[in-house]
Amino acid sequence: MAIESRLIKELISEFNMSDIKRKMLDGERYFRDQNDILKKDLKTYTVFDQKTKQKTKIVNENKSDEHLPHGFYWKQVNQKKSYICGKPITITYNIPTDGDKDEKTKSAEKKITNMVWNTLGTKFEKLIKNRVKEASNKGRAWLHPNYRNGKLVFEKYPSEECIPIYDNETQTYLIGFIHFYTIQDLTGDKPEDRIYVEYWDEKEVRYYIETKVNDTTIFLEDVTRERPMCHWYREIYDNTLNNLKRIERHSWGKVPFIEIESNEEKMTDLEPIKPLIDAYDLINSNYVNTVEDLKEIIWLINGYGAEDLLALIENLKVNGVARTNDTAGKIDAKLLDIPYEARQSLLKGLKELIYEFGRAVDTSNKDLIGQAPSGVSLEFLYTDLDMKADDMIGGLTSALYEVLWYVLQDLKMQGKIPQEINEFDFKIEFNKSRIFNETEKVNTLNNDTILSLKSKLEKHPYCDDVDVELQRIKEEKEENMKMQSMIFNNSGGFEEHNDDKNKKNTDKE
């Protein structure tokens, strides 16, 4: 369905002026250590004049102007990303059955799981990490299923270029999607930036280009593209000669964009801590500038004329001493104290608040971590980060089930899997990169008498692949049984008891 040019213009203009986009760009800037302190003028002071009752700005060109951005936010976003998906995500197919599964069923599960991962590709894990970072910085991230060279791929779109259109009733289901981006047009007399727009709905996509008509900006459909265009094409080749037989036009039946939410409110991770980071940057920058501007010693000089004073200052700079026969002159040196302790106390408090409201772990705080932290203390230390990660994992899990829907549709069209398989037959697990006391955990698992061997291996810190480990345990048991059998046979079996020997001799007699 087409969309009006006026509506496109209004939606893009409203989005560009919104707090949502501003916060997205702030998150991206702070992640790259481009904090607001870099743009702040530290040479200008505002002074209130008691006579005129007016505020006056004074610029001190001699003042030092160092700006120190601190990478708290960069560290917290990467910490969250590594915590959630630093280890590979587990996606496995589970055939719904009652009772134990035989080897044939397990083999079928593994085959379908491998087909899904082959479709996702080797770069899918890296893509998910990128989307976690994007959602953390901007509150949400987007994936778009598409076909490249006949293969299903998932493409990433910058959130600041995406405008989702939800249903009016629940504001939950996508009914339309605008992707807009700027390209420099070189066809005219001079280069000019123009906005290109893609509008997607459940069945088709239409393309628009920003165009100026009589000093008015409108969006016209791109005449160089097919109108309307389907979601994707499928090329059908002859199996014998490998010749192209036909091209099929397809639509997904829903808007082909997958949203990944950082949290339920779609807030950026920067929002709760931005004022605290700004305060930390300002205090530290001002302190460095103060240290650069102040001298450790201030000279108090009395009783010298202008010419004598200039000569005296030059002598102090060059020789570090002053010699004079003027009995009226007086030179005193005053040592300045810089308020280091007060500043350190304030910065320490701000840093604690940054990690408190950022729900992150300050790994540099030795008072919290200690020399040999126990499992309980580590659990407590990671509580906030774990809760923040769970907020993200909830949205990420929903997104991955949507990804699986597209993957299964692709495999079904190729006839590789049965039609009745759906995305909820798969199990998705996130293996968090939590630091823990390994000795305590291993001892706890060894002493447990309730959990099965498989459950223990799933929780064991040194087990990377449960199925491989179970197979190794099985092989070791079989090898031990074989060795015991060989020892038993080589030793002649069990020795006969004396009573048995006497009985045999009596029977012979």
C-alpha cells in the first residue's frame, strides 16, 4: 500500500526533532568517548554585576582548556555485551516426545539444529553482539531478513534511520516501517544531500526520493524501481542444465523487520547515568586546568617600581633568586595547597553512583571484589548486572524466535524440513559470562546427590559441550569394563574354593 508524500515528510521531520533520536545519538557519541565535556567552553565565566544587576560573560584566554572525557559508558556497554553473549548462544531443536528419546530421534534433532545454524551462518554470533551494543546505545536495534545471491541473510539497520509504525490499538504489532538515509547526489551542478526512503508493509516495499519542487520539499516514488516491489525474489533453476527457469515474487506476509529491545521502556543505557558522567568529566577537567594554571609558589612583591618589578620577575624565572639593595622592597613566597582530598572524595562518590545506576560491576574497586571472593560475594556483586542482562535477554529471546521463523520458512520452501516444525520447538539459551569461584562450584556439583549427570555437566565450569562429554564418559566406562574383563580372564577367573575342590575329587572317586 502506498503512503502519502506529506505523511513521509511529517514522520521523518518529527522523528529527527524527537528526544528519542537525540538520545540515540547521545548513546552512540558517549560509547565512542565523544562526551559533552569536549564541547563545553571552560574558559568562559559568568559574573553577576551588583551595580547593573546583569550577568556578564568573561572569557579568560590565558586559562588552560583541557577536556577529559571518561569511558565509563563504553566499559559498561561492553561489559553487558560480553556478559550476555560473550559465550556462544545455544539454539537446539527438541522434538516433542513423551519419555526418553532414542538415538534416531537425537540424530534427527541434531540434523535440523545443524541446518538452522548453517542458514544463520558463521557471522551470526558477531551480528547478535553488534545488535546488543546497538540496543544498549539506542534503546532498540533492528534486523532485516533479506536474500543475497539466493541465500537468506539478516541485515542490520541503524536505529536512528528507522521509524516503526505500530497498530493504533495495542502499539505492539508492526503495520509499516520507514527506513530513510541520506546520500549525496552528484548529478546536479553541485553536490546535494538527498533523503532516500523505503516504506515497507506486510506485502510490499515502495521507494521514495526527496525532491525539491518550487522551493518545496516532497517525496516522489523512485521511477527507476519496480512499483510496487515484493519483499524478495526467488530464482528457480533447471536441475539438469542449471538454466534460470523463472523468478518468483514473494512476500513474508508481515513487515520484515525484527525489533530487539534493550528493556521494556526502550531506554538507552546512557540515560540514567549521563548527568553523573558529565559531572565527573567537568570536575576532573577543571581540576587538571587548575593544576596547570596555578603555580606551586606565588611571589608577593612590594616596594618596587614597574621597571624594577619586570627585572625582578625575569631574574626569578631565570635564576630562581632575587638580589636587591632596596631596603623598602619586600619579597615573600607563599605555597599554595590544592584541595586534592575533597576532589578525590567527590569523584569517588560520583564513580560509585555511575556504577550503581548503570547497574554494572566496577572491576577496579578492590574493596568490593577482595583478594579471594567467595561464590556468595560474587553473586551479590553481579546482581545488578544480571538483572540488567535479563531485561535485554527477554527482548533478545523474542527477536531470536522471530529470526527462527524466517529461517524455518526458508528451509521449508527448500523442502529440507517438515512443515509442522515451528520456531517454538527450539530451545534458546544464553550462557552468561559470569565470574564465579570455580572451586566452590565444582565441589557443590560433586557433592550433589539429586541432579542427573547431564544436569551437572551443563553447570560444570570446565564442560564446553555436554553431548561430547557424555560420549567420552560412556567410552571411558566401556573401556574400563573391557580392561576389567581382560584382567579377569588373564587371571584365570575366580579361584575355586577348597570345598569345591574336595567335592570334585570325591565325585571322581
